Amino acid sequence: MNVTITVDAAKRLGALKPIWRFFGADEPNYATMKDGKKLLGDLGKLGKPQVFFRAHSLLCTGDGTPALKWGSTNAYTEDASGNPIYDWTIVDGIFDSYLKNNIKPYVQIGFMPKALSVKPEPYQHSWTPKAKYEEIYTGWAYPPKDWDKWGELVYQWTAHCVKKYGKSEVESWWWEVWNEANIGYWRGTPEEFHRLHTVAIAAVRRALPTARVGGSDVAGSGGQFQRDFFTHCLKSNTPLDFVSFHAKGAPTFLDGHVRMGIAAQLRTIDDGFKIIASYPELKDKPIVIGESDPDGCAACQGPQLGYRNSTMFSSYTAAVFARKHELADRHGVNLEGALTWAFTFEDQPLFAGFRQLATGGLPLPVLNVFRMLGKMDGERLSAQSSAGLSLDAMMRDGVRSAAPDISAQAALAGKKAWVLVWHYHDDDLAGPDAEISLTLENLPKQRGAAKLTHWRIDEAHSNVFTAWQKLGSPPKPTKAQYVQLEAASKLEQLAPPATVAIEAGRVTLPFTLPRRGVSLLQLEWR
């Protein structure tokens, strides 16, 4: 399959915002454990832009022992007389893990401590991937029995953070209340959520008047719930420094293979932007898609989720992130971030099928896409592909015809240019390689030599999963095998750097890109 891609360095599309630099997880306590700390170190090294991390359950009652879709910090308890007892030891440890690895908190204020919940029993769930999702919604999901104590808890937490980490540091964080209050995560009414949010945000601002606050991190675009939330905030003068919602894909298992649902995620983003853009007061506010993933449950398992260890996840990620930029342009909104709700699961079998960035301390292929994105900088450039699908076609039909989506995103900064190229299809089936002719034209350098570096993710490169399979899929690799797997988990170059010639501001680079592959080409000159 022959594909022509043309990048025009004279056609600038505005700054290439590093929207990829947000991550998160259901289980906050993994951040202080061996594999979690190792992964935080990898995330903190992704590039110049500041990385942020969001986690559930930062106020849940418990001893800090993690479980699937569960975490706790014991930040708030009460004595026999009902007087508050604050203990920041565990939550400080979580934030310390972030900050030591050059990551800042995207603070989720939630969930409800047991001593404050109007329905405290049962409190901690015992969920497994075979259970119904709804079984997680226990006492932590309910409104407070005392609104003043709820507000004071948030105030004391914020004030403690300012004292411990410093005003200027905490000013750089993001603060939002709860998670997906339009579904089962909130067992109160919408009006009670409005009160929960308003009381909490007032408490944050009482402790730090310059704190960056927003919301509502609804499931999906939020529809009428999101509109009612915005209306409430605007009428009550509750500050919204940023706005947020979630967007998920919808994979299925069809005729013995995984079929991704990229269209569902793009349509949700389109609708979320449309809602925000309809409010003149909000249209220019920074937007964070607070969870932005190919499916809706990181800790779930099943055949429809079989994409996770493979290059299906990495090629999907490259394709969908580029379209997020396009959608923001279309609606004229200020997309600041799209948060990947994937981290790691401690003490689980290798390649267990969870949605994660690493397994057993080994980065999966998808993390290497973020390593690629972290190398790009500067201004976005026009990139046209003879095999690229239009945004409208992808939102309508996904990528399910015979033709794949072979497209590119390009950027230019100073004396460097980058082109990210992907070969994506919704169906996890074999397909022909693409023979690509990539041309960059109207480069700032008219004539001379340039250094070409080409990184690749495919079956044979930057792919710890296939390396593990070649070793016989050992459940407990030997030390020597683990060293091999660590090497395979790194972002690899397709070939040693080469020198290419620029003539009349133009260079053409031919290469082969297999189905589900992703390439990053960097051109550098003097």
C-alpha cells in the first residue's frame, strides 16, 4: 500500500500544546509502592512539560492498603465525641511520590470519609473484575452528614498542603471535586453535588485564594447534568478556572478479534466541547478531559479489552490524540489536557490485561507513544496524507472499512522538525504494510545536511509484550530475562541516525510502516 504524506512547514496551526501530559488511576496508594514509584519516575522524565497526576479516594477511610478500584488515606476520622481527627501521613506520602518524580497533583477532592458519610455501611467494597461494576458504590459515595465538617476538612487539607509544600507550589496544582457525579460515583442528588462542590471550592479558596479550581469531571460529556453544573457555578459565583469532562471509547469482541471504538470517544469529545463553547463565560477556559481512554474501566478484564498489552493501544493513542487537537480547533476552545486514566497494578501477574502503562515495572508499548509525544515541541504544522481519514469520517464510522487510517502530526521548533506517523485500524486484524513517502517542504533551512532520527513502535521495536512472548511468556522472569525485557520496553530507534540532504527547503523520507505501527521522525539541522 503506497501512501504519500506531505508536511508544509509554511502552514503553521498554532502551538502544539502538550495535552498528553496528564495521567491518573483509581488506586492512589500504588504511587507509594515499588512499581508505582518506578513508573512515576518514567512519567516525570517524559519531556519538558509539567506532568500531572489525578487519583480517586484521597479522602477515603482505611489503612492505605490498595485493592482493585480502591484506595484510602485515613485523612479524616472522629473521636468518641465526634470531634475531627486529621491525619495527612498517607496522602502526604502519595503527593511526595509525585513531587519527587517531577509530577504535580491534579487534586481530586473525594471521596467521603466514613465518619462523615450519611450511609457509612457498607464502606469498603471487595470488588473483582468478575463482579458487577456497581458493587463499588458503597459508603464513600454518599453526601456528608455535616456540611460544615466537610468544608472544614477540605480547608484543613488545603492549608496543610500550603504549609508543607509552599504557596507557589500549590498554586501550580489543579483542584476539582469528586468524580463522575452524574453516575453512581455520587449517591446524592445533583443539587447536593452542587453544594458539595461549592462548599469544597470555597474551602480551598479560603486556604489559598489563588488556587486553580474547576470541574466537574463528569462521565461523558455530561449533557444536562454538566449544563446544570455550569449554570449553578455561574449563578453562585463559584469560580471555574478550568472545566472538565470524560471521554471513553467502546471496544467490542467481534468474530474472534478486538474491534476498537474510536468513534465513540471522538463523538463524546465533540459534544463536550460543544457544551462548553455554548457558554460565552467558559469558551476560553482551559479544558481538561479528565479521563480520556479507549474504554471505561482500567481494572476490568475481558476479551474486548485484549488491545491493552499490544500496539493496538499505542496506535489508537497516536491517532486519537491528534484528533483531539482538531476538535479543539473546530470548536475554538482551549484544550489544555487529555488525561490518560492508566497507571500500573502492583503485585498482579505480568500482562494481566489491565489498562495500564506498565506491568511489573516494565513499560508497555503505549508508554512509548507518550515518550514520542514528549520529544515534540513548538508549532503544529499542516500534514496531509493520501491515506488519512477525515475527522468527520472517523466520528461517523470509526476506522472499519478496508482502508486504515495512516496519518501524521507534525511540529517545528527552532532547527528541529518532528513528524509522528501512525498506521491504525479499529479491527485487530493483520493487514498490509504501508510504503510511505514522507515529504517535508518549505523548511526554514533551504539547503544542506540534516540529521534524521527515527523512533518506532511495532511488533519488533519498543514492545516488551512481544519480547516477553518470545521468551515463552514466563510468569516470573529470571533476572537475566528481566534485563532483556527492560531493554525491550524502552523507546527504540528503527535504525542509527542518518544524514539526509535538504534541497530547496524540501526533503523526502521513504519508509515502511506496518499495521498498528507508530513512527516518530526527527529532523535536525544547523
